[in-house]
Amino acid sequence: MQHVSLEDLPEQALLEVHAVDPMIYLVFAALGDKLLPVTGKRGKRLSFPSRFAALHALREAGIASVTFVHRSAYGEMVGLADQGETNELRQVIAL
């Protein structure tokens, strides 16, 4: 499986924090049409127990902004207008 380390992140990469579960937040790098998992110093995939922990760690690493992504298993997201086929919240956050 391909991945990219946080230390070797290409300048054109956009970081995304995905809410996979209420206690699992994973970091991905969007490079063109690819979405690659991001790893830390020891080659372990970056995983956090909360959105706050993920954003705090990325801010400490010098990252300026990320896109938070939360996909819903339901046909609608409360508070969002009907978006047709997609049912995800995407939020750009300045760190």
C-alpha cells in the first residue's frame, strides 16, 4: 500500500482528516486524484482518538490548514442542503 510520511509531504499535497468512527480520525494526503494515508516518524499511520487531537498534532507539526471530512451512512446530513449523491461534510480548517 502506498503512503506518504508527514515529514516528506510534497508541497502540493492537501491534507484531509477523515472521521472514520467517533474515536478514529485518520490523516490522508490528497495528491492529484490519489488519496494516500499519512504516516508519522516511525512509519506508523497517523490515527487520533478525536478531531481536536488530530488538528492539534497537525498544527504542532507546522501544517497551516486541513480539510475535515465526515461521511454519513445516512441519506442526508442534518443542516446541509440536499447534495444529490454525496452525503459528506467537507470543512476547510485553518490551523
